[in-house]
Amino acid sequence: MNDTLRFDAVTPATRMHVVWDWNGTVKDDLADHVSALNATLPALGGQPVDQETYRAKHTVPIPKFYARLLGREITEQEWISSDNAFLTHLRAQPVRVRDGVIELMTALHEAGHTQSLLSLCPHDTLVREVEQAGIGHFFDRYEGRTGPSGGTKAAPLAAHLRTLRLTEQAHRVLLVGDAIDDADAAHANGALAVLHTGGLHHPAKLAAAGHPLTDTLASAVALGLRLGVDHRHPACI
């Protein structure tokens, strides 16, 4: 294992729980998302986009993303139809996890940290894809969306932490994701967040938001673990 993927063994004071985002973070699927989007835009009167445009305009909730691309709000029926078409196209693609993420999860597990996975993609899709990737054993829990699509992650994260009995220990929870919404959700629940630049959102947009930001998942986790220790044991002034 590479030295950068070794973490010190945890103590009760340094143990963290890492909540992983799925799309654009653990799952390496930017190209799949662009392809799926381009399969839905013509029916809405839109033009295909490239990866740069996708990342620059991508936002959550997703209906706002369509509005940015089309220059108009979409109707509820248009959203339902386009979301269904998007997900159908996306499900047909092979599951690819990001290079090095399995080694990273292994290193976290061996050090004594715990992990889970939370996504806004449909729960049945997430379960199938996690099982295909063969990484479910790393997680205390992995869950996707069970209600209507188009929302943000704050409420699902709150429920996720309640189920894991981490609500009162949110200060030791680190969310690793690729979206400003991931960081907003973490902060709304008293958790830490570190974003990475390799996902569905443009690095310049992430940098402008001011959240902790790194270029790789390994560096995101390393930074998050340091922030967790610093948060619980601030230096005396």
C-alpha cells in the first residue's frame, strides 16, 4: 500500500466516521452523467453540453440545473419525464469506482475509522451498484433516496446519522463529496466536510464557495481527519 494511504491507528479521541458521497465521488461517472443528460435535453428543446459546461452549471436541486441549461424553468411533468429518462440511461452504464478508492477505504477500516455511504440517487440503484462494485462490506450503512427526486442532502443526512446513532457525535463525522450541497448538508448537521475537485462540479465553483477543497479523495480524507482532531482538540491560545 502507498504510504499516503496509511493512517495512524485510532484512539477513542481520534476515531472518525466517514460518510461517502456516491455519484462523482466514489463512483467515477462524470462522462456517464453528461451522456445521460444529453439523452434528455432534446425532448426539452435543449442542446447537448460538454463536460466543462456540465460541471460549470451543475447544481442541486437538479431542476435548477435544467433551468440553467435551458434558460427557463421546467414543468413538473417535464422534470418527471427527464429524470426518468436520465436515470434509465445512467443505469445502463457499467459501474466504475474511482481509482484508489478501495485502497483508501481499506486503509480507513484498518486504522479503525468507520464508514457509510449516502446518495441522492434511487436507493435500489445504489444498492445494486454498490454490490456490483463489491464494496458494501466497508460500510456500516449505505442508502440512497427513497422519496421524490430533486431535493438536497441535508434532511437525508440527518436521518442517516440518526440511524447510525451519530447525531450527538456529529462533530466526529466527515462527509467527503464533490458538491457544495454535500458541504452544506454536513454543516447543517454539525458535521465536517471536505470536497474534491474530480467530480461533477467545476473546481472554480467549489473553490469560490470557500469549503475545504482538495484534488484527490486521499487528500480529502487526510485533511478531514486532521480537521476532526483539530476541531475536538483546539490548540490553546
